[in-house]
Amino acid sequence: MIEVSGLVKRHGALEVLRGIDLTVGRGEVAVVVGPSGSGKSTFLRCLNGLERFQAGTVVVDGLTLDSSAADRRREDVLRQIRTRVGMVFQSFNLFPHRTVLENVTEGPIHVLRRDRAEAEARAVALLSRVGLGEKLRCRPMQLSGGQQQRVAIARALAMEPRAILFDEPTSALDPRMTAEVLSVMTDLARDGQTMIVVTHAMSFARRVADVVHVFDHGLIVESGPPDRVLENPREEATRRFLSETLAA
């Protein structure tokens, strides 16, 4: 579903990603962990073109994003990738002047050219699925952080994505709201949704991930099933990260 080869991202002289190779199968939940500044969020942003990378390739559902592609070709590929890959951000990024229902229908109506009645019917179903069927007419400021993040997940699902990228989706939430959002994500994983999740929620990684990738200084230092990587890590960088996470 997703194949990343030799991905390099630089900010000036700083090499943020130093040659990332990673594959995600259809229906797989890949969890990315690692210390702050290790390149996790930058990696996600390279996958959907929010960041330009300097070397390597990203293939999403057969569409190739190449670092050397001309601008016009790159934008054409990006438009197609963004209709197939959803993104859920740390900071929700909802339209504050739109209702919950309007936030979820905006993309299907204006990007996918869905009929408004069809888009609204699907949005109502998705909002009910994430436990917000009674909040259709509310605006984001009337919702808790956990509720706003669940709207963001419904908005991503409304685009019928082949995969969803989650960038620290619970880092701005308290424990109760975190549990609400992780419950929805766990439900998506059970339904076979392809997901790449950047998170510090180790309990979610242990319970839901098919594969855990550990980032450190712009490299993947260790990958494997969660019970091995998180319980019996082979690399010193992984052991150090887990020790610091438990101590926090």
C-alpha cells in the first residue's frame, strides 16, 4: 500500500530524515515511535506532500512521488495521493466557522464532487460512528478537544481514504479524551483501515499495532511486532527511548 525508499529530508544543513526505508501493507497498522525531534512528524508530512524531500521515493497505492519530479508532475501526483490518504493532525485543524456536519462534508462535496445529500448522509453516519451524532450543528469551539479530534477522524474517513496518517492525535488531550480518541482508532484498525500512527501512547501501540518502527535521529533504528520491540528491544536507542518514556 505504501512503500518508502531512501527518503531524505533536509532543512538547510540539518538532515532531518537520513534515508528512511519502510513499507506498509494494505490493512496494516504501523505505529511510529521515538524521541521528540527524531523525524516522525516530518516523515508523515513527506508522505502526503506537506514537506518536500530531497532524495528517495514514496509510492502510495501505485502512485509514485519522486524527489526529482518536475513541479507540474509532482502536483498532479499529489492531488491523486491526497484523495487516497487522509491525515489527522495533532491540532485538529477544523474550520472554526463551520458546523461539525459542514466540516465533514466540505471535502467530499468540493474535492470528490459528491452530491450534497449523499455527502451529508455519509457524514451523519460517520459522526454517529465516532459518537457525535448529536453534535451535527455545533461549531468546533463548542466541543471538547477529544470531540474535535473525533470530528477530524470522521472528516478524514469521509474522503474514503485507502490509508490514514495520524500525527500525535492525542498529545494535546487529557487522559479521558485520549481514551475516547484511541477507542475510535482501535475500532478503525479492527475494520482493516490502513494506518500509520505517530504516537507516544505505548498502550495503543502494544494493543493495536501490527508493526512498530522506532525513529532516532532521522533513522529507523528498529522495526518489528510490538511485543518484541516494546518488551524485548534489540537496540540501545530503543531501550533508551522506552526507559525515558516510562520515567516521564
